[in-house]
Amino acid sequence: MEPERGPSSLQALALKQETMNEWAPIAKEYDPLKAGSIDGTDEEPHDRAVWRAMLARYVPNKGVSGDPHLTLFVARLSLQTTEDKLKEVFSRYGDIRKIRLVRDLVTGFSKGYAFIEYKEERALLKAHRDANRLVIDQREIFVDFELERTLKGWIPRRLGGGFGGKKESGQLRFGGRDRPFRKPINLPAMKSDFYREGSVEKRDRAWSREGTRDWKMRDRDHERSREQWRSERDRVRGWGERDRERYGREERNRGREGRDRERKDRSREHTSKKSRDEDGQ
């Protein structure tokens, strides 16, 4: 008999089902908690940066001009890539209104990303489709739509948000073009005698039997695979029983000869060292 579910359990189940119905590989609205989850279903943040993004209150830069719906975001650029190079590459998709290569305010060096505004939406969509992962100045670039002014709730990477990230940092973000959400795995509840109420000893015995049987099956399969490999090797080499015995004797003799050789070398080295010591005295 299944236990009765309270109102909170039913509400959580309904909320989870609603979330599953709304699931999409690309985020339609930026949620730092979902962005920190590989499938967009996390209920608790797993790193401090997600907490920081959840607490952040970010306002898009009002000093940025241009139409955000006609603007591309281009990242992973070589630091040697210039505005002229970007114009040469991206003008093949349509007329460009403006290119803004983001540079350091102090040094003036490129930060490795830029924004390109087109005059027509058709050119924007074509560049978005075809320019992603192009190689410019020996670097494979990443192209996406501008998100700062178009995606509701956007939080930049410096505040713990954004999309992408490096695996080494342990702070990957999902839901964008570069790393979309993976489809959640919904497994039905599985009933098993192992998890039903009963004595601990009974469950332990069941576990012991299952574990012993699994290990025996694994060992038997392993031995069987080794025998199959040996027989296949012998068949390819055209060996018979006598050939296998002869090969085994030769292997043992080679090993014995190698050990004898090492022993003689050590003895010779010891003798020469002893003679040098006597000459020195």
C-alpha cells in the first residue's frame, strides 16, 4: 500500500511536471539556478557563483547604442584580430552598420570578443547560422545573438551568470548555444523488495547474495573472454597444442636467460668496483 501524499508533495510533483512540460534546450529566459544545471532542473545552487548570480541585480549598459535584435556577439577571438579583419569576414553575409571590438580601457588590447550590428535581419540570421566556429587568425570563434539586451533576466559571467564556462573551473553554465541543456532523464519509480520494510539482516543477506552472484558472473565472463581471445590468436597464427607448449618453453627460457644475464652483469660490476677499491688503497 502506497503512503498518502500530502498537499506539499502533490504541489512539488505538479511543479516538476510543469517544469518538464516547459523544458527546452535553449533558455527562453535567464535563470541563474537553471543555467547552473546540466538539464535545467536543479532546485539548489551547486556553487557560490550561482548564489552570487541569484543575488545580483544587473542593469544592461544604457550607453550601448544600436539595435540589439540586429546585433551578433562574437567571442573567442584571437587577441591579434582587428576590426578590419572582422569586417572582411562578416561583410560577406550582408551590410554591416557597426563593429565594436571590446578593448581594455587601460592597455587598449583586445579582450577577445566583439559586437557586430547588421542593417538587415536576413544578414544577421545568415551570419548566425554560418559564421559560428569559423577559424579567424588561427582561432575558432563562437557566434551568438546579443543576449545582454534581449534575454530577460540576463546576468553576465563576471557576476556568476552567463553561458558556457570552462570545465576546469567547475562552473559550467548551460542553456545557451554553445552548451544547451541536456534532456532530463525521467525514470519511473521502481518497486523492489530490497527497499521495502523488513529486517536489516534480511536486506543484508539479499545484498550479499546479489553481490556474490554478480562477481561470479563477472569473473566467469572475464575468463571466457580471455579463452576466446587466446583461441582466436592461436587460430590466426595457425598454432596447435605442440606449438603453444614450445612457445611457452621458449618464453620461460628467455626469461631465465635474461635473469642469468642480469646476475652476471651485477657480479662483473661488483668485481670491477672491488678491484678499483684495492688499486686506490
